[in-house]
Amino acid sequence: MEEIKDKIEEVAGNIKEYADIQYKLAVYKATDKTSSVGARIWSAYIIGLVFFLVVAFTGGAASFWLAHYTGSLASALLIVAGIYLVIAILLLVFKNQLLVNPIRNSIIKEVLGNGK
């Protein structure tokens, strides 16, 4: 009888240890996924900032270059602004295909573990 009681206590201890290990594993996996998604967000932010600076300086350079041919800096700036407006409208029209769906799919792949 004492032997059965010892076995039950041993099994209960093993179950508790197993549950504790599973909990720690879940916490580690969640931390890994969260840090990975956070790193992707920050890297996208930095890349976006650099891209913004490139577009801004390129737009300025294009304006001065067009001013040489149009004879007016104001008209050159308006032409470049019009080009940016067309790009913005295209992004708004196709935002789901170009932005929302790829970003959502990337996050889902990362969280579910298929992104590696």
C-alpha cells in the first residue's frame, strides 16, 4: 500500500514538473514571437524613414532639374507634387493588395512559426 502511495506522489510530482516545463516553454515561445515581430516593426520603421529621406531629396533634386527645363521653380515643384499625388492615389486604390495583405500575411507567418 505504501508503495502505491509513493508511486502516486512520484507521478504527481512528474505531472507538476511537466506542467511547469510546458508553461516555461510557452512563455519562451511567446517571447520569441513577440521579439521577432517587434524587430520586424522597428526594421520596417527604419527602412521607411530612410526611404522617406531618399524620396524627399530625390523630389527636391528632380524639382531643381525640372526648373532648369521649365524655367520656373514653382511649376517644377508642382509637377513633382503632381507625380507624388498620382503615386499616393495609386497606393490608396491598391492599398490592400500592395500594403495590407502582405504585411498581415508576414505577421501571421511569423506568429505561427512559418516565417523562418
